[in-house]
Amino acid sequence: MKFSDYQQRFKYYLRFIPIKFNFVFLFIIILAIYKWIWSTHTSVNSFYALSILILKISFLLILLYAILSLLSVSISWIYFHIQKKRVPQFQVEIIKHDEFHHENLMRTRVEGLIKPLLGYLKVELYYSPYQSLEKYTLDSGGFFSNPFTTKYESTNRLKADDIKEYQFSKAVLYFEDMLHLFSFPAIVEFSSSLTNYPITKPTNTKEHIPYSSQEQQVRIEELRKIQGEWLNYKKFEGSDDVRRIVWKIYAKSKELVVRYPEQLDPFASHIQFFVSYYYNPLFLHPNDYTYAMLNTYKIAVWNIWYSLFQHGIQVHFTSDQSVSEDSFDAIQTKQLITQSDFQHETKIMDKINLKKCQVLCIHSMNDENDIQWALDNMQTNTLVFFIQLSSTFRMSLAKHWIKKIFWLPSSDKLSSLKASWNFNPLKFSLNKNEKAILSLLEKNKIKFEVI
């Protein structure tokens, strides 16, 4: 088991400790006040006597609040477990999805519980045994809400960072007091799903000439030129024009070949679009940094595909995913991209037919030797898109140091990753591999674009 797995489990079980750090801090304060009051000597100074009296009152009030908070949270927690088997108490519904910010408006309905007095009810949705989305608070109507109600309906904004399909299997309800001294968890089993699709951005890509369709069924309005077979050459025949004979090839192999002319085909309606998700095993194991780079890659792939699709061409999407299907449809393609993940088993040479491929998407963690093989075997008209994953963590140095100086908290998980990227070992190996792949692309003099 990896260290990151142990870390996730430790954080998961840590959340189930009902006593929080605020209580430990308050306990130290109570203990200090107690020792100060009962270990001091008597004095005739009236100000000193008044100070002792104020300390005693503060001590009693703090102690009373801690006891009432514990009782309130305990009663609410026990009541929920009593009602748990009687009432179908938990439902989550996605109302609205904001693709650009990856935020979701969610309506949560909970029955069979009472809120702790002057406390909170919080919810955490789990999409894996030890991973969850950020915790959110159920809105119970404010301070003047009915304290004895057993039904709650709340609308909350929930942010999901990764572009993928979340399958929720359970939720954890937290019963907390106002000062967060205690937090009693309760596990609720439920089933729901949430899909975060890649955002659509305006992308300027070169219009690519499609091949003729494999099945001559889809007819297009405008005739398009398609290239010939076998590197645009074929053996000379008696009916061929002698002006098309390639004399350079004849000088080398003593074989007469002619240039195979371009044709106007009314069925030239699609191109082959292949995406590689393979990553070199020499890189670190998947972590928060690789997940963030995967999001960047999915957004780039989707926008490249969609920009070609908008030219009126049927773009045949194929990838190296084990469960992937081929797709011409925009909705299905978006779903396939969303469900994809980095893998280190299937290389480009194991999956792709480079004689048919016209658009190839690669990234910074591809194997250098695999890219070299692809460049040596692809057609001359193939367009390669190289997505530089290091762009995920680019940020303004001035903005970074201002945050450091004034201790400004990170607005999201990606911001915190950007702040620590300069000290991550993955940065150096990624930059080195990017330079090597760029060198290969430039050296082979093929058509490529860097995203």
C-alpha cells in the first residue's frame, strides 16, 4: 500500500474523533483559570478580589457552555440513530451545474433528526471509501428557525475540482456545536452521481482535410480533396500519364511509379482523432498534482476536438482507454473524455493505426521513445497537438509572494498546488520530458501545435 493511501485513511479516521482541537484549547484555558483561582493567596486589595470574582464567573460560564454543548450534540446524535431505521432520511439532488467554475447547486433533504442547540448540521459526500468532496453546512433557516423540526431542506453550492464522474456511495452527517468543540459523525448510505464535464473555450485550430469515410454512407454538400494511397504513389500502368512518373524513385529502385492524384470525394466527411493518456512509469505515482494536470489535459482535448467538430467535419474520436468507445457525437465524446484517466499500460504503438490517424493528441508525460515511434510511422499530413501539462501550475510570482507575505489563504486546491509546485520533484522531470518531446517534434519537421 502506498504512503498516500495510508495518509488518506489517517485523515478519514481522524474526522470521526468527536472531540476537536477547539475543545482541547478550551480545556487548557479552563485548567489555567482553575489553577490561578485556587492557587493564589488572599489579598486585601479590592481590585485583586474583583479580578478573582470575574475569573470564577468566567470559569463557571465556560464550563457550563461546554457541558450544554456536549449534551445538545449528544442528544441530537442519539435521536438521529434512533430514527435512522424508521425514516428514509437522506436525499441529494443536483439542481444546476456550472462547468466553468466546476460548481454545483445541490438540494439536500434530511429527515429524522434535530439540530443541536445553537449548533450546526454539516454534510460530507464520499465518492470513494476515503475520499470526499468539501464539507458543507445545511441551512436550517437561521437563528429563528424552529429548533424542534425533524425535516431539513437546504440548497448549497458544492465545488468539485476534478473533471470526472463522481459516484457517491455514502454521506457523513456531523452534529456540531457553535464553537466547534464537539463533532459527532453519523454515516448514511445513499447512491447518487455527479459528472463534471470539461469547460468549452474558444480555440483556434487549423482546419484539417478529412479522409474519405470508411463506410460510403454520409454524403457531404461540398466535395473535398483526399490524398492517395501508399504515400501518394502507385505502380505505373499503361493508361497513366508519363508526366506523373517519379524519376527519383526510378533512379534508386529501377521501378516506375506515378504520383497518385488527389480526388474529389463526396464522402470525405470525417477525420481520425486519437488521444493518448499513457504516462511514463518513471514519473511519480498519481497524486493531487497529476490529477490537476489530467484536468488540464481533458479540457485541452475536448476543446481541440470541438473546434474541429464545429467546422462541419465528423471527428472520429478514439483513445487508449480500456473501456473507451469510438465516437462521432459531441455529447458522447464529452462523456468519454470526462471518464478517461492516465494509464501506463497501453502505449501509442499498441493501440493506434497511424496510417489512418490525422490528429494526434499527446502530453508532457508521454514516453519519449513512444513519441519517436509515432513520428517515424505517421502520415506526413498528420497534425500533432502537444499539451504542456506544466502550464497547469503557472502563476504570477508577484501574486504568489504577496500571498506569502500577508498569509492570504488559498482560494482553492489548485492555488495551493501552484504555490508549492516550485519545490516539487515532479516539476524538474516534467520540464525535462517536455523539452525532449518538443525537440523531437521540431527535428521531425511535422505539423504540430503546442497548447
